[in-house]
Amino acid sequence: MYKLNFVSADDACQKLMGKFSVYMFNLFDQTAKTSKFHKIIMSDDGSPVPNVTTQADFQSTLPATSDSAVLENDGKIEETRSFYHDADGFHFQPHSRQLTVDYRVTKTVLGVGVNGKVVECFDRKTGQKYALKILRDSPKARREVELHCMVSGHENIVKVYDVYENTYSSLKCLLMVMECMEGGELFTKIQNREMKAFTEREAASIMSEISSAVCFLHNLNVAHRDIKPENLLYSKRSENAVLKLTDFGFAKKTEPSSQKTLETPCYTPYYVAPEILASEKYDKSCDMWSFGVVMYILLCGFPPFYSMRGLAISPGMKYRIRSGQYVFPSPEWDGVSECAKDLIRGLFKTDPAARLTIEQVMAHPWITGCNQVPETPLSTLSVLAKEKDQWRDVQVEMSSALATMRVDSDQMKIKNLSESKNKLLEKRKQRTMQSATFALTNLVVSLHLIYLL
């Protein structure tokens, strides 16, 4: 195990803003008659950075081994010294020895985060299973590791156990060993409940866990900036599993003062706060807006804001978010308590200064009295069950939009994705009508932008 040596975290995080220029090229394959998307990432000095954007790309650069490991040692993975020195503002101390000395890495992909993939690995001594996040080394990856290590001691945040620095064929990597979340994503677990009712009390308990994690972050002046169901994972499959927040690829340190300091427009469209759309500076209040969206979906099964025209984030959707236009439609919201609706209203205030803070949320009766909230059955389970296939499509759309909209320059404008129907809401509104939909999945698969800087 290693020791984290954090000194002057505020100063450290302010130095993590190394820039890369990203160029997208739409290369049309005349033979296959399909549109292919590629990216070239250039460093500050104009030299290309190794292009590793998919699992196949990454594994193709690694040595083949007898036990099919992703990162097995065949003499080519080098033990190195730290790639960045303290002068660059990084103060955690990863192992420089080869990760495969301590862990056996498999090809089983557990998930994909903002900056890298997560695969399965096992401790060679104990056999314990862990999740290994593979990050191409960069200032952005360093910031993610630094902040995740900094906050991983909380019970509702995925724990980091080890961090390694290794290289292969000049490709520098950060390898983060985390606890393996066997229970899967929040809404997947709800969908798999079968016939057992999902109640408002259970929703309140879930939001209480999430609020605890967010409160811990905000007290450390860390904004997560990507709170959404896919980043909320259960520790195990049993009913007493703990819900934990993960993926700190968008996280940043904020100023302890009241000034709004976060400027980069990073978001997932269904969870974006009004001040981000308006290109204003924003602060931790953007997390509270996303918190409210997750709570809204948890109580009914569908998002409060959506695109009428099928765009990932259409002008109309932007307007509804900016103006706070949402409803509690019948019959899904008929049985939901007024206390829950009151909390959502406080979270959806368009003025960040008027929006509830995490401290106010923690003091709200719906959270403090989560064990006394009415056990009213919600429509969430039935909506998610009926839309199970479509819900996954919506998640793909969210992730795709997030990747294309993640920019680090205020001069770059937010662009819409190609038009596609929001199948979750279209089917819900017109269940008896047969409507055509545009395929989004092929576009998303082609847009391998996991490492977009």
C-alpha cells in the first residue's frame, strides 16, 4: 500500500490545467459507405499523443500473455520514476513498480469512465477482486486520481486502494485500483427488483446516501460535476448494499469563498444546470441541480427535462432548463409527498444563489426523516420496466453528448448531436402509436471520445 502525501491541495489543483488541442476529423469511407470518426490529440508542443480510445486499441498496444491479462509483464512494461514532479502540483505518490507484480489483470471490462476504462483485476496474494481504472497519463488524469484519492475515505464514495505509474512502448499510464462494485448501477438494481414495489421511503433513503457523499465533497471544496445514475454504484447485489459515488473525471477543486470559479462547460445534458448552459461561471450549486434531477427520476422513472425534437440538448430543452420549466405530471406524481416536491423545487431554482445548498438538503425533513417518509409505491419501477431497453439507449445518448460536449476552452461552443428520437419519452407519450426512430447507437460507437480533453 502507499501513502498519500497531500500538501496545499488548493495550490496543487490550480496547476492541473495543462491544455491539449483536440481535432476531430470525419473521415468518410467510400468503400464501406459509412462515416467514421477519428481524433488526433496534440500536445502543447504540437507532437501527437498516442491515440488509444477503445478497449481493442489499448489491448493491441499491450503484450499478449498466457493468462490473457491486459497488463501482464513480458519485459516491456517499464518501472519508472514519477512522470510529474511536485513543481507541477501533484502530491500523491503512486507505486512505480509494475502493477502486475501485485495484481493479475483480466480483459473483463467492468465499465467506462470519463477518462478511461475499468477492468477486473485480482490481488495475487489474497485473490481479492478489485476494479482497475486505466488512465492515459495527463494532467487531467492526475487531477482525477488526486481528487478521488483525496475523498475516497467516505463510506458513500468508491474507495481507492492503490495507484501505479507504468509505461509500455512510451505510453504512460496511471493505474488506479479501486473496490469492485458488485451491485452495479443504481437504476439497474431498481429495474431488477421484478415485482417488488419501489417506495418513496426507499427513494428517500437512496437520496440520503447520495447527499452524504456530496456533503463530504463540498465540505472539502470539491465539485463532482457529473452526478448521474450511471456514476452511482452499489457495493454488492444484496439488499443491504451501500450506494457509492464514483468517476471523478470531471471533478475540480473550488474556491472556499462565495465566488463562482468553475468555468469549463462540462455536463451531461439531462443533468445540466442553467448557469452552465448560459456559459456563466458556476460553483458547487451545479451539483445540487444534478442531485435534483436524479431525485426526480428516482421518484417517477423519467427525467424532468427532455428534448421535444429528439436532439440530445435542443434549443427548447435549453430554454426549459434555464427557465426552470418542469411539471409533476399525473398519474406518476399523484402519490408523491408534498415534502419531496418541496425539496425538488428548492433544487431546481434557476438562480444558483437561491438554490438549496447541500447543507440545506441535509437539513430538509425529507432527508432527515427518510426513515419516516411514507412507504407509498412509486411508478418508477413500472416505467423503468416498460422502458428497460429504451432506458439504456437514453444512457448511451447521455454519455455520447457528454463526450462531445466536454471542452476545456470557453471559446468552443457547445454543439448538438445528430438528431435522434428520445425513445424513452416518445414511447411513454405515444404507447399506442408506431413511430420511427433514428439510430444513435452506431454514431456513439463511432465517436470513441473517452479521452477527449
